Amino acid sequence: MDQVEPDLPDPHPFASRLAAVERRITAACARAGRAREEVTLLAVSKTHSADAVAEAVRLGLTQFAESKVQEARAKIPLCPLRCRWHLIGHLQSNKARDAVALFETIQSVDSLSLAREIQKQSEKQSRHPKVLLEVNVAGESSKFGWAPDRVLEELMEVNALDRLEIHGLMTIAPYATDPEKVRAYFRRLRELRDRAADRLGAPLPVLSMGMSGDLEVAIEEGSTMVRVGTALFGDRPRPQRAPDESGAD
Ligand SMILES: *Cc1c(COP(=O)(O)O)cnc(C)c1O
């Protein structure tokens, strides 16, 4: 809890939330014996405005993420030029062209066929996108991502696509109110990354894992990039859930 004056509205809510997130990251790094510089804070701006992004940039953030190509296409041109953009939502092949044009990093590469389409569009646009391979470590049917065995099997074929720079792996942990419940999935992604790097004979430095609710556990398990939306920008509209489920924590 970061309440200072319960009766007065916070005049700088974003700055306060950013400071709270920074404290959480710093504390988790300290517990894990890691340097703060090892973890990048990626600000997830989906559903939030270009003005909100600009404010985040004024406070020093530079890495931003969007889930949908269509929303990004409208928003990115309105945002400060120094923003570096990551795509974190499922990408349909027919939107690969726009994704390659808009994003420096595509974190949601979840199949060989999508990787091939990104290669094709990158050739046409003379781009070399950074990519992360998204892994569905918990095997949830509701989520996209490679099965862990499959990503190892197909890794060399993705690596043969010369336009793609594979920087590491990404996962979205199952939803859990107790973050300790997802620790094993983060650990599994790190172990998978180590095996994949062995197979490649090259390092895969990026482990994109951890969000607003579970970033501490992710950092303790080796995350190098936490993707934080709600804890920075506030609640997003959640039409699929009952209002009282948003809780009071
Ligand atoms: C929305 C989203 C996030 C951020 O989630 P919060 O809980 O709001 O921090 C992170 N990663 C992915 C892939 C997302 O879609």
C-alpha cells in the first residue's frame, strides 16, 4: 500500500505507480542477488492513450508494448519518436506486414509458419526484426505459443530465417491470485531457454516473463523483461469479468 493522504487525489498518479513498480523490481532484484540493470521494464500501453505514453516517456520509460496491430497502427504515430515498440499479442499472418513495419521486437512469434511470414515481409521491407518465441509452458488451450518440446524441435528452422534475430523466449503465465503458484512455469521457461541456447550454440539473453501481478516471482526466476500494464497505467476496461472481481488489493 502506498497511500500517503487518503483524502486527497494523487496529483501524479502515473509517477506514483511508476515509483511503486520500481521499488518492487528493485526489491526483487535484491532478493535474487541480481543487478537492477538486468531487468527491463516494458510498459504495456494497450487500451491507454498516446498522451499516457508521452507522460511515461517524460518520466524516463522508453520501451512500450501493444497487443493489437490495429490499435498500434493508430497510436504509435502519435507517440514520441524515441519509443521502442514491442508486439506482445497474437499475430495473424495477414497482419505480419504491418507488424514488421511498426514494431522493433515481435515477442509473440508462436509458430514456424508465422516466423516464415515475418521473414517474407522483412525481406520486402529490408528489416531485421528482433523476435522472441512465445512458449505456452502450462499447455493452456486458451493460450497461443509453442509447446516446449516443439520449440526445441523447430528452433533451427526458425534460426535459418536470416531476417529474424532471435533474442529469447516469452511466456504468459496462467492467471493465479497467488503468484507463488506460477513460479514453476517461469523456472521452466528459463530452463527451456538454457536448452535452446545450447542447441543454437548462441546465447538467448531475453526472458520476457512477469506482469503486474507476478513480476517479483518472475525476476527471482531469471526474467530479464517484465511486461507491466495495470500497475503502471491503472485498470483497463475488462468487459469479460464481473466488476466485483477486480478486487481490492
Ligand atoms: C496485457 C498484457 C500484459 C500486462 O498485463 P498487466 O497485468 O496489466 O500488467 C503483459 N503481457 C501480455 C502478453 C499482455 O497481453
